[in-house]
Amino acid sequence: MVTRRATIAGLGALATQLVLPSAEAAQAPPYQLGEWTGDGFAPMHAIRDGLWRAPLSAPERRVDVVVIGGGLAGLAVAALLRDRDVLVLEREADPGGVAKSGRWRNVDYALGSAYIVDLSDPFRAFYETLGLAPRPVSEPVDRALSGAAGAGDPREGEWRGAYERLKALLRRLGESLDFPKIPIAKASAPALALDQLSLHEFLRREHIDAELFGLLDAYCLSALGAPAAEISAYAGVNFLSEINAPIYAFPGGNGAIARAMAARLSRAGEGRIVTGAAVYAIEPAVNGYARVGWFDARHPEEPRCLEARWAVVAAPYFFAGRILRGVDPAATAQMTRLRQGSYLVANCCFEGTPADLPYDSWALGAQSFSDAISATAVLPAAERPKDHSVLTVYAPFPDPGAGRARLLAGDRAGFAAPIVEELRRFMPEAFGGARLAEVRLTRWGHHHLIAAPGIVATMRALPKRFGNVLLAHSDGQGMPAVESAIVEALSAVETIKRG
């Protein structure tokens, strides 16, 4: 789960309007700009917009299980069913969804999803199956920065009492049988009642100090796609509970989980994952085989079709609703109305002596980003490079539509310049003994589901089975989290094994 924390309470209004301001980039910036990574827009926008309505061609192949989407949920389904004839169709060049990583010199860095929190079962058992042993991030895990010279973390100063009261409330909720949990199917009635409130309403009812609401807006915007007033209290409390828990991270973030699943699947047989595969239609069958229409994104003029005993749609619901054919239109209409957040990630590569940084640094009131993760902080001290480092900078858009438009326009210099400028202000020590050598940008136009009030009720009511087509994506839990993806995958696998 990519999770962000903190903003300055006195700048709460600014926090909810966090933007990436346009800036005139220097003619020759003193750092290299890498090419875009992240979402590929073509031809998926054409499919989303209904430009692929043609009848399916004759099937050329039959498999037991086809998985549409090679993100965490899709890879989990395939890895758990690796002893079957299973095929994954993934649009991008590499599987993993938002859980991918990159490498600069010998430093692995996250392109999106960065860490996990819940190691209870079934999650711990799942990671063990993959041969993964998550390690807690060492202290200090994070800090909040005001950008003022010599200023300390307000959570340890003027906010201390209010922050401790918030932590006490979340601790009490976390120990309750009515905690708003994942999976949502097991939620109690009192927990479900939280879904009808916004997080802002719930915390006001619990007498949480108003000075913290700017901070909470930043938490929610970053992790759940909107400020606290627009987020379900169920999702918000579930997410905020990590304040009292250790977090666990792999070098390069949650891309390690995706790679472990892909490797497990490949060991069972080569050719199980087809990348560059754009799926434009899925036709369920009650008794028989589902049909899936797809094409190689490099050759869209050559549509193809395959049949499967089971088809698992591990794609965001807003897209799945547009490619499912012949199913309840009320259900697909509900799916396509769901809102998605948009995001930019900038990996800043430094040459020179690295600063000693905590895992996560929050920029209170920054206009161009929310926080920056030290890519080497998850390594043992003895393994950290002495002459280079990477900061992974997260920048959510409070207006997802406007963010998508800017990401599609693709002005890399216009995104990088204000981020670098504010990094120098909020984290000057990162530049003290080092030089910024390169900025690598990653765009996520539909990064995650916005967990609006009522989202849990909506997802509990939506069907996840249409004949022999199953939905399995983190959206199904109403919260963008690794745990959501795993729960959805386990549910789909159980249905398939039952037959």
C-alpha cells in the first residue's frame, strides 16, 4: 500500500488543493530527465472509449484460466493456480501494475506501491509461499518537515497532544472486533456504519482536534485519492491504523512481491505471461468457455481471440465494466462510475555522499509533492552505497481529471522543475554532499480507486461473478492496498477450485 503522511494543520486548505504548478524549466537543467515510465495510454484509451466494438474472431487457443491484467491481484491468481493451464494477458511491457521498481546504478527504487503493513494471515502465509520475508523499516520511519530552517516535527512539538489522542483512538479501534477490516465481507454492522460517514465527520464526532485535519487531508489524498471529507470513514480508519503499526518494505518497494509471483508462475512453465496484450472484449459463458478478444499493442490491426474455462478480470473496475459484454448493464454502469485517482512519481538520483535520512520525509505545505522516500533506508546500514542515493518523490493530484490531462500532455521538464525546487527547500541536506544527476518520472493516470463514502457498501453489493468470468482486483475491497489485491485473488482462486 502506498501510504503518505502529514501536512501542516494551519495549511489544511492548501493541503487539500495540492497541485503540481506549471513552471518554466531551465533551457538546460543541471540534471538528466529520463523517459516516462508507468501507464501506457494507447491503445487503452481507445478501448475505454468504445472504439473497439467489433465482433470477436474465431478462437485460436483454449486455456483453463486466462487472467486479464498482470498487476498484484492478477499475478496472485496466476501464481496460486500455476499448476493449471493459466495465461496472463498484460498490456504493459512488464507485469506488476503499480507495484514496479527501477534501478539506478545498484539502488532499487519504487515506481509506485512502496510498502506493506498487515502481516496477519492470510497475508503472512501468502508472502511465505512466495519465499518473501518482509522486514520492518528501521527507526526513524518518517518525519514531517515545514521547510523552515531549524523547525522540528510538529507531531513531536505543538501537535504532540492532539496526535497522541488520535493514535489512542485508532489503537482502541484496532483492538475492537468492530475494526473496519479487509476483507470487507467479514465486516461487522458497526464497522459498516462507518462507511456511511466521511472520515472527517467521524473524527469530528470523536472530538479529534481540528488542528490535525490538514494532516489527515494529506494522508487521505495521498493514499486514498481525496481529502478526509471525501473519504469513507471505513477506508480511512483502516488506512490510518498503520500509525500505530510497524511498516515493512523491500528494496524497490512492492515490485519485489510482483517479481516473486511472476517467477513462481514462470517456474511452472514458460510463456505464462504475455505482455503488450491489450484486451478489448470479454464474453462470459454460463456453461462452456468464455471468449476474450485481444491484440498485440504493436499490431492492433490483427485482433485475436482465445477461449477459457475461467476468465479472471484483474483490471480496475472502471475499465473492466467497459470490456465486459452481455452482462447486467446496471452492474457495469456502477463499475464505470467509480472514480480513480491520478499520480506522479519522481525518482531523483544523486551522486555524492548520501544524507542520513529516515525512510519517509513529509513536506508540510509543499505545492509540488507530498513526501519523499529514501530508497536505501530499507537496506542494512552496511549495505547502503557511500557515493550515490535515490529519493522516490510522490505527488498526488487533488483533481484527478486535471492530473490525467497533464500526464497525458507529458511535459516532463514542467513536472520536474518545481519538484526539484521544493526538494531543495524542504530537504536541503539531500543536496549537501551530493549532486542531483537524474530525475526519472513515472505517471499513473488511474493509479487507484478513490474510497468515497459508501464505497464498501457499493463493493459488497456489486456482483463479482458473471457466468465463468470473475472479477479480482483491489477495487473489489474498496481500498487501494496490497492486502485488497491478495484477498480478491484468494477469493477468485477459491471459486475456481470449487468449480
